[in-house]
Amino acid sequence: MSAKDLIRAAESGSIQEVLELLDVKKVNANSTGGHYGSALGAAASWGREEVVSLLLDRGADVNITGGECGSALCEAAASRRQDIASLLLNRGANVNITGGAYGSALGAAISSSWGSKDMVSMLLDRGADVNIACGDYGVALGAAAYWGKKDVVSLLLDRGATVNRTGGRYGSALGAAACRGYKDIVSILLDRGADVNSTGGDYGSPLGAGVYGTSKEIVSLLLDRGADINGTGDDCGSALGEAAAAGQQDMVSLLLNRGANVNIVGGEYGTALVAAAYSGHDHILSLMIARGGDVNTASGTGKYGTALAAAASQGETTIVSLLLECGAHTNIVSGYYGTALAAASYNGHKDIMLKLLGQPGTDINAIGGHYGTALGAAFAAAAPTYTQIPSCAKVLLDRGADINLVYCMYGSLLGKAAFEGSKKLVLLLLSHGADAFHVGGEYETITGEYPTALDAARAGRACGHIMTLLSTTMNHPGPNRDTTPWPPFPVPFRGSLTAMQVSCETPLASTIGSCYDFLEPIVSNIDQTPTWDGNLTPAQADFPCNNINEELLWRGLVALVGVQQEVAERLHVRLETAMCAR
């Protein structure tokens, strides 16, 4: 026999079976488990007063915890078993014991469908804390407000409940009442001093909760009593953002008519326009644009940055068209994806990609966001099945996307693939023109933590085969150069000559090895001279050398020494000078 049998017997009220289990089978009276947590909890919930007394007489802990309600007292309070609750309290139950779904016995008496004002009053008379925590509702007053129990709200206030105590999902009792649409309770709370602009909870404020609850009457009442229509704080940023995200066109109109700032910034979406665009509410979006909404506001806090990027991420073709017609810029960089094109690329919306690319001036290579570029986003979305170019990436490549642009800390897509040791992706990228020695291209000031794919490969999980693939690729097109003199520049070597010598066990070994006697004195000299004089220009690095394959030598410097491209080019000048002198 087990605790389960004892709990079942207590629930059924069978005194004889309980006695047999306790006295003959020696089942522990404090055994726990099941929906009620214990035999005492089961007996209390079902109103088995004799069994409750018997269990207590046989050593059951009156404050044992467990089960859905948390304790026997909470079970009694939730089930409107006032006589059982009194018995438990008389036998030492803690009236303020916490736990379970209702948070406390007072919370159970208020929130349970079987709860009652009389039970609440009795618990208060026996010392229950009127401001005790009550689960999702924050405190007892919040629970009473949420469940629309006006008489209990008044009772709690009369017994000293703090009207502005904050906490819980709705932030306050006023927020709970506003969210649930109980206008009479909202009025009671306001008349008793509730702060109409208190903050907290999922909806930020009572006004935000009221908007979520869809009651225009309550929203109007809160505004009439001084609610800040432009207050921020919830996930949607503002009451207007909440209404826009939920598709409440009448509520949006009400708020705009009462003075809501259509361009206020804050929350998960950033602006109300972004909320409407993301949620697909084109009529609301049109209404807000007509009332002064700026389609190009880019929020630093919102995930999607702009309304255009939000709509693009969700495949909202109609809204994308609407925004473009209203002057939305395609190249704004903001939010998680960076650009609208990147948002569409990551989420596979080729029709929107083509629409954006068809706009005059759209920069297919714009840099920003988590994935670096639209092409980076397209590849990221296809991971990890890299057997062919993802369809969205092909759209971008066919239209001139640069496969070598930076990709976050890895320098490029190839750098990321090399860092992660993805041979398939490395091969795929190399076959489409990726450059293992690329360091930033025309965006050379944005080089990532690992300037080249080889740097990333050495720092990450690349195998020897990947290193060989990268070291021998001939895709390098040569750096774009200008004629501006370099300023003094420190030389941050990452390796040593010893490491470099070991690294020569690659297909470049013969070339690099034959040049080692040139490299040693020059590298040593650089160690002694940490800056350059600034008199050389990139163009001066282009003069030819007849003795050594300078292309492979330059590659070797980048791949094996691990210097930045600019440093390799400066070093290249010295190497050529030394080689020509020889």
C-alpha cells in the first residue's frame, strides 16, 4: 500500500480505510503526491472533516505543502470549506502560508470559482495579510479586481489593502480591472486613490491594460481621469502601439483623436506603425500615416527597425507596397535584420525581395543587422543544408550582391563557414567567387574580429582540408586601392616566425619556404619598428618583382602570419624592396 492509496481514501472520506492504512499498513500520514499534495489536502478539499481531524490526530503536518493549491488551508479556502478552514486554523495552520496556484489562502478564497466573500472575511479576521501575494494577480486586491468581485474589492480596501500596491501580470489592481473591462471596479479604485499612471505588468500601465481589454469606455474613463496617453513601458511601447498591434481600428481612432503621438518610440515594435505593419493591419497603417505617421522612423529599441522591414519580415506584400508608395526608404539600417531587404531575404519572401530591389537606389550590399548583409541573411536562413545556393541568395547574387562583404565578427560568409568548420559551405562559397583572403573590400574599415577567412578558420573548428582549400584558392581579385597616404599604423602581428615556419606545411610551402630568408630579417625589423612613416601610398605597393611569385607571397603573409590586409600591403613594399635589392 502507498501514499496514493491514503490520499484516495482521504478524498473518499473512508474513515475505516484511512485507519487501516495508518495503523495496520503503517503508511506515513505526511506522505505527499498527487493533485492535492497530501492526504490532508485531499480531505480538506472534499470537506471530509472527520478525516482531517483523524489525520491531524495521527501526526499529519497541518502546514504540509504541495499540490495545486499549495496547502490544506488553501484547498479548503478554494473549495469554500469554511468549517474545514476554521478547523485547520484552530489546529495551528499558518493563515499566511504561501504557494500553489493562488499564491495564498486569501488568494484562493478570492480567485477560486468556489471562493466567497465570507471566506475572505473569515481569513482576514484570523490574521490574513490583506496585501499578501496572490500569484499572477500580484496581491489580493489585484485578484479581486481581475475576477470582478466588487464586494470583495470594497472589503479589502476597507480592511486596509494598499490601492497602489504593484505586481503581477497586470501591474496593479487598476490594471487588472481595466484589462477585464470592469468599469465599476475601475471607478471604485480611482475614487479610492488608485494611480492612473502607475507602471508595471505586461501592458505597462492601466491605460495599456485597458486598450488590451478592448473597452473604449474604460479607456475614455482613464483618459478623463488623467491617464498619460503617450506613456510608454509595455511590449508594444504605448497604448497606441498596443491598439495597432491588436488590430483595434476604433481604439486607434479614439487614441489619435485624444492626442496620441503617432510617432512615439518604444517597446518591442519601436513604433505604432511598425506594430501595425508587422501584424498585417493595412487599414490601421493607412489611418496612422494619414494622421502624420512617419514611415521612415527607425527605432533603436524595436526588433524590426522600420515599418518596411517589419512588413518584409512577415511577407506582407500589400503593406510593403503601401509603405513604398508613401515614401519608405529601402536602405535604412536598423533593427535585428538591418534592412528590409535582409528581413525579406532571411524569411524567404522572394516577391518582396524583388519589389525592394526594383526600387531606385536600393543598395543590395547595405551592411547592418545580425547577419551583416541581405546575402548573409539569406545564407543564414538556409543553414545547415548547404548543398546548393539558397534560392533567396541566388536572387541576390544574380543581381550583383557581393559574396565577400563582411559578416559580423567573421569578416565574411566564407569566414563564418571556415570558423564553423563547414566544408560543404566553404566549397559552395568558393565555387561562387568567395575570396579566402578578402578583408573588407570597399568596406575595409569594417573587417570583423577575424580579418580573413583563414584567420577565422584558424580560430575556429576548421579541419586541415578546409585550411588547404582556403590557402590554395585563386579567387583573390586584388585589393581596391586609393592613393591616399597611410598614417602611422601599428603592426599587430598575430604569429611568430616559428609558427609561420610550421604553417608552411601547405601547398604554399615551396614558395613561402624559398622566401623564408627574406621574411626573417624583415619581420624582425618590423618588431623593432612598430609604426610606418606614412609616406607610402597603396599604389606604391603595386610595382612588380621578378624574383618571386609576389601574389603567393602576399597570400602567405596574410594566411600564415595572420596580419591585417593593410599591414600585409605595407609589409609587401618592404619585401619587394628587399627582393629587388638582392
